Amino acid sequence: MTKTVHHWIGGKTVEGTSGNWGPVTDPATGAVTTRVALASAEEVDAAVAAAKDAFATWGTSSLAQRTTILFAFRALLDAHRDAIAELIVAEHGKVHSDALGEVARGLEIVDLACGITTQLKGELSTQVSNRVDVAAIRQPVGVVAGITPFNFPAMVPMWMFPIAIATGNTFVLKPSEKDPSPSLKIAELLAEAGLPDGVFNVLHGDKVAVDRLLEHPDVAAVSFVGSTPIARHIHATASANGKRVQALGGAKNHMLVLPDADLDAAADAAVSAAYGSAGERCMAISAVVAVGSIGDELVEKIRERAEKITIGPGTDPGSEMGPLITAEHRDKVASYVRGAADEGCQVVLDGTGHTVEGYENGHWIGLSLLDHVPTTAAAYRDEIFGPVLCVLRAETYEEGLALINASPFGNGTAIFTRDGGAARRFQLEVQAGMVGVNVPIPVPVGYHSFGGWKDSLFGDHHIYGNDGVHFYTRGKVITTRWPDPSDAPAGVDLGFPRNH
Ligand code: NAD
């Protein structure tokens, strides 16, 4: 073990004092490289107090000051893309090019935050009644907590804090304890960009830290991204404690392939979207629904492509797919593949037992492809979060759509077809928050919002874009009357105010 990761509170490193530490592993070697401090409830209180102190001035800082800092941060982030990607590869295991993609998608939200002046312009109606004007403004909510998952240790925090701080809030980030270092690098860059101390804090920890954040009286809002059971807990607990909360959960994303689709393009897309980042993406395609008689041909095309994927450490430019986050998770993923045949699936590719020469202790698993998967199989029902693609068959569009809409999840989905009319129907009829038409991973750009339906999101707001601005601000409407100097006094009127 070579490294210790501490908290970042009030603009500086603060050593963990709870006595509890978590291990951080290099997934490619299986070696524990780092220990991360796990915060106690008292340490959470210290981070929230720093954020609350900072809010006293940051909440009323000028938009010009905020955007100057955000533009400086954007330039630093751009210059340090590689350094952040290296930290992601070392602790998450994804390949370097994929880590760079994650930083780029996070940077999109910083771009949006740099333009917050436009988003916060407010509204004004003049002369709504005689000599009366009405203005609508939005103000920050206060101290915001962000709780994030392991699979995007840089991008998901950047879905949250750029807009939160641009709108005048202060932020306490509780990143995943499995890959905590990218968030600290971001904290250092924000400080270098001139962000006042305490506006952005990083608190490492597990359930103890999260549960204290959820009940802390000085935390006004909670943004969460992670698995569905935890998202449900976060939403229920934070709501019960009177907080504004958005909790994004897990997924099982379906790709519907119609008989008229370009099957080569569909197979390319299915392989990229199912196995990229070893399937550890909330927008990964994990179920392909083949409509009509194309199933066998499509499965063969997917198999051919999947067999050619190079698995290896994320540091090797030749690797296309890295290891899984932990050995326990790898074993759990493997158990779905091993149990698949007994549940009626046809195992076309079995990735279990895969190893990489020179990296024998890494958390490896190869690509698995299951065909003729019944909806009762655990591999279909559960979010596996690994490189396992299920193929299901449907006779018709309607049958395929019904299958997708019966899923408890509703994050992303895609249709592959050349038929514009069918694609249009799908957009309107499918129950999911993000839809791709011949686009397998339809993650919205930064100025639209990201979020699923059903068990993929608890709360009313999607994340980033306009929804992000709304989530991190409260509306206020101001009604003003300035009598003309020539007006006579209005006199007393006990009636309810009417406009005329
Ligand atoms: P996770 O739910 O295990 O952890 C997420 C966060 O919650 C972490 O910070 C973790 O420390 C904390 N946490 C874990 N257990 C907790 C508990 N019992 N009480 C309080 N806090 C707890 O998720 P993960 O394994 O880190 O990430 C993978 C999951 O995240 C997948 O389900 C994936 O689909 C989901 N995800 C969803 C989206 C989305 O936008 N919907 C995006 C990325 C990831």
C-alpha cells in the first residue's frame, strides 16, 4: 500500500480521524494500492459546517465572480484530462481512452455552468396591474450533498457540483470509496481556479457518512447516483428529513432491433454498448430484443465481434476492455453466467474464468453472450453490471415493446430500424427516460437533462441541464408597486388583492 487518501474540507486536506479505513484496489493487478479514510458522523459535521460557513458569502457572490472561477476551472480540467484519466484507470480499471471520454462528458456540464448567467436571468412582467411589476428569480438552496457511484468517479460528480456551485450553493461530495482519488484531484483544481475555501468539500466514507448527511439539519438538498436499493433508501430518508432529493438508480437497458434494421450497425452498437467499460455503465445495453426472424443472424454477428475484443489492463493502449471493480463483483457476475443454462438460456459465449497473462490476480472476466433468455432468468431480471449481454426474441414490435415496458427499470433504451414511423411510435410508447434511435447509449448532452423513469430515478428532477438548475435553486416571485409621485394615496381596502 503506497498511498493514503484523506478528506478535503475548507479548502485543504484534512486527515481522517475516525480510525476507519477502506481499501482501494488496482483492479488490473488485484493489489491494494491505497487506503481511504472513512468519515465518522463528527467528520461529516465538520464538512457540513465548512460548507455552511462558505455559503454565507458564496450564496451572495456575483455571477461574474462565479463564472470567472468556473472558466478558470474549465481550462485547468482541460489541461489535466490525462492526469484525471490515469487516476480513474488506476482505481476503476477502465481503459484510458474510456476514462478520457468520461472526463470529456463531465466537462460538458462545466461548460453549461460557465454559461449560468443566461440560465439565471429570471423573468419580469411589467404593469401586471396598475403600477405593479412581477419578477421571478431563483436563489440557491444552501448546502448540497452529492453521493456518487464507483463507475464514473469523475463524470458523475461533475453532473452535480458545477451547476450547484454556479447557482450559489456550497457542496459536500461523498464519492465512492472504491475509487476516491479523481474527486480529490478535482478539488485541487477548483482551489487552483480560485474557488473560495469551503465551497467544495470532499468527504470520503461509507454508509455511516451517507446516513449522517441524510439527517444533517444543515444539508438542504441531496443528489444521489448509484444502485436502485440505495437510491430508494436515500430518497425515503432524505425526504423524511425534509430535504430536496434526486436519487438516480440502476438500470436494465434494452435495445429493440426491428427486422428492417442494418444488422451490422446494430451488432456493432450492441457490442460497444454492452461490453464498453466491461458493462459497468448505467446506460450499458444489457438486453437486446430481436424482432421477427433476424435473431440468429444478429446473435452470430454479435458473437463474431465480441470474440475479437482485447481484454487487458487499462494502462495498455491495446486493451479495449478492462477488469471489473472488485473480485467479489467479478464472482457475482460470473455466477449469473454459470447459472444461465439451468434457467433456460443458451450460452453462446461464456467469459468466466478468463485471465490475462502477467496480471493473474486482476479482476478479469471475459465477454458473455446469452441467447433465448427467458424473462424469468436471473441474468435478465437483475442488473448484472458486467460484460454479459442477454438476447431475447419477440415476434412483433408490440411484443418487444411490451417486454421492455414490463421491466421495473426505465433508464435508457434504443431502437434500431430504418422505419421512421416505427421509431416515432417507439419514442412515444416506450417507458424510459432516455431514448436512442439508432443510438445505443443516448446519454443527453449537458444542456439537456439526464434521468430515467420507474426504479431508475426517485424524485422529480433529472440531473444536469435545466432540471439541474431547478433542482439546485428555489423560486421566488416578487410583486412590486411603485406609485407614481402624482398618485393620491390608495386608501384602506380589506378585500382580497385583485388585479385590475
Ligand atoms: P452503490 O449504490 O453501491 O453506491 C453508490 C454510493 O452510495 C456510494 O457512494 C456508496 O458509498 C454509497 N452507499 C453504498 N451503500 C450504501 C448504504 N447501504 N447506505 C448509504 N450509502 C451507501 O452503487 P455503485 O456500486 O457504486 O455503482 C453502481 C450502480 O450505480 C449501478 O446500479 C448503476 O446502474 C448505478 N448508476 C446509475 C446511474 C444513473 O444515472 N442512473 C449512473 C451511474 C451508476
